Amino acid sequence: MNHIAHWIGGATRKGTSGRVGPVHNPATGEQIAEVDLASESEVNQAVAVAREAAEGWRAASLAKRAAVLFTFRELLAGRKDALAAIVTREHGKVAADAAGEVARGLENVEFATGIPHLMKGGFSEQAATGVDVYSIRQPLGVVAGITPFNFPAMVPLWMCATAIAAGNAFVLKPSEKDPSAALWLAGLWREAGLPDGVFTVVNGDKEAVDAILAHPDVAAVSFVGSTPIARYIYETGTANGKRVQALGGAKNHMVVLPDAELDAAADAAISAGYGAAGERCMAISVVVAVGEIADPLVAAIAERLPGIRIGDGADPGSEMGPLISAQHRDRVASYIEAGVTAGAKVIEDGRKSGRIPEKGFFLGATLLDNVTPEMSVYTDEIFGPVLSVVRVETYAEAVELINSNEYGNGTAIFTRDGGAARRFQFDVNAGMVGVNVPIPVPVAYYSFGGWKASLFGDTHMYGPDGIHFFTRSKVVTSRWPDPGTSKIDLGFPQTDKSDLPKP
């Protein structure tokens, strides 16, 4: 049995808590490893090492930091297939999807290599007579990331590349369901020349999370996961004086107007709804069919479903892999039953598909029509290959449906009408909007984040917002007076406006 340990001080370190968790290959259902689950004392030891490393790393020049990031980027680009294979083995997503995950993580590393430019402040000469004012950005110290199972490589790279480039030491608590990608990244950071202790991996469950949230030396916490846990992370972390960004769940809607290109909309709904078996926070889970396009759209989606090849992600022919665990598969299946009971029309039932392997945690693609906002299959984040179709008569009804939903992560509109698309991006209450793009995840030089119950905290993730989150601003006001020109002045300091013309 493979044993997965922590990474502390630049080396693997076996856990001492006596607790371990199982790691499975979801495509076979077999346990392939066990992972250490850290205790509070182990987290404290890891943070202490990170704190010491943070002092030296902060003092490193921007040129040195950029050089390490460039080297890390080159190593990651050269070995991306190896990381993707690890993702496929422990998460289950197919090879093409795993490769895409690594590629999007790599984009964020590339953004972070520009840290000498990204850390520049502002300078105002002669703000008052002989006085200059300028701003600088400085790292926070020790920061932490708590990442989900569905993107075991990409989300850690979203966080750690920016945090490390900005001069922080980074402590990662990956999902205990698929932790090997995090350990692989740790080895790559060390090979790239990152000083020991600047990147740390502490495996664990809630005990490790709570220890991170309570530790006084952890200045900030970045999180991606479900909304209930995101709310808990945000409330607990901020109560302990930390800066927190906690990205939660989603119920992403895709509006299809009557003038949309039918085949493109159907292809997009399938790609965005069933990719990664629906285990994406940006997956389309609701198709909002407006008016007369509903019947042909449902038919077009249904026609394509038998062609989805479901199987082991390591098989190049597979297009959709398994779910992460047997428990999660059964939970998703229970939503299908709940939808049927509530009156939804089953177009395709993934529980009864004869095209899925007998072993592993598989569930077929499911399509439900005539779903209403009262059904649990609509209200809850299912996080599986279940696509619901809600029918409305007008554009206004579609927007109201989205805006009244508790989530606001991403949304999309399919139309040929530029005016309708522009109106949609203005009207809709969501953090990320796609126009004929079903999964509008921003490129690395923008930032990722939702609205409403999809984000707790004010700062989005990676890109410019990532730099802002992992640094704090300091403003310096300076004067270099000539000898003998100083005087006592008990008045409140103000800028010199004596040379302004009198009214």
C-alpha cells in the first residue's frame, strides 16, 4: 500500500497522529494508497517551519523570486503529462480533461513570473513642498490554501504561484481524497530552487483545517469548496483575524435564446454539463430554454448522449470518467430519484445506462426536462453528471431565474443577437459571464470568483486580485529637509496650498 506523507521543510515527513485516510482509484474502486491525517500539533510544527522560511523568502529580491518562478514554469511545462496522469489516477477525470487542468494551472504560474511588474507601487513627487508620497506592496508572511478534490493540481497552482511570487510562505492542505498532485508539486518547487519551508503540504481533514484557521501565524486563508464549508471557513478565519477568500458552490445556468445556433448550444450544454462527470464548480447544471427553442434543444441534447464514451480516464477513448467516491455517486443518484418523484421528465437516466463499467464509481449522463425551481434537483448543487432543463417564455424570466438563485458563480447566454448578449452581461448577477462560451473561466491575467453564496470575502482568486489578496499596501510619506530649516508646528499636517491664487 502506497503511503502519502506530508511535505515540511523541503522533505517528506511521515505523520505522527496515527490517523490515515484511504485514497482510491475511482475508475476501479480499489484503494491505492493511504494518506496521513495531520493533528493540530503537526500543523503547528509545519507553520513554525513556514514562518521561519517566510522571513528569508521575503528578503529575496524580486529578480530571485522571478527566476524561481520561471524555472518552476519550465519544469512544469516539461512534465505536465506526468502531473496529469496523477490527477487521472486519483480523481478519475479523463486524460484530456486532466491535461486541460494542468494547462490552466500553468497559465497562472506564467502570470506570476511577472512579479517584478505586479509588485510595483505608485510614487507622487512633491505632494507637499519637499514631501514625496509613495506606496509599496509587501507580503503577509505565512498564508494557507485549502483546496478541493475536483482540481487537485489547478486550484493549488491558482493560489501558490501568486502567493509565493509575492514573497509569502505557502501552506497547502489538499483534499485527502487525491493528495498526490500536491506532493508532486512540492518536489517540483524544490527542484526549481525554492528555499525549503516556503512551500509546505499538510494532509488532513477537519482537524487540520481547524488548526490552520486558529493558528495566529497564518495571516490569510484561500479556500475552494462547497458553500456550507466556505461559509464556515470565512466566519472562523475572519473571527481569528485572518484575511479570507472562500469560494463556494454554484448552480450555473446557460440561457439559450430562440435565435441561438442549435447545434452549438447542444454541444456546449453537453461539454459543460458532463465534462469531468459534472464535478466542476463552473459546470453548467441548468439549461434555461427560452420559448420555442426548448423542444428542439432537448431533442438535440438527447440525440448526442448515447455517443458519450464513459470509462477509465486512463483510456484514451474515454470522454467522461467516474465520480470521486461511491458515496458521492450514490448521493448524485438520489437527486435523480428526487427529480423523478417531484415530476421532472426523465429524458436520459444515468442510473440505468448500460454503457458504464461495472467496477468503479461511475454514473451515466442524466438529462431531466420540465424541471421547476422548487425541485431539489434545481435548488441544490448536485456536483455530478445531471443536467436539468428549465423552460421559460421570455428573456426577462430567464434573467429573473438566475438572479433569484442563491448562487452567482458563472452563467452563459447563447444567442446571435449582440444587443441581447450585451444586455445580459449588464443584467445578470453572477461573477463570470460567457457569451456563447459555456464555461467562462477567466484567463490568468483576470481573476476568478463568483457572487452571492458562491464567494465569501471581497477578493477574487488569482490574477490581479490574487496579488492584492496575498499582499498588503503600505504608504510612505518622506521629507529630506535641509539642515536648519525645521520648526515646531503643532497643527495637523496638511498639503501646502499657499501658492494657489486667491479667489
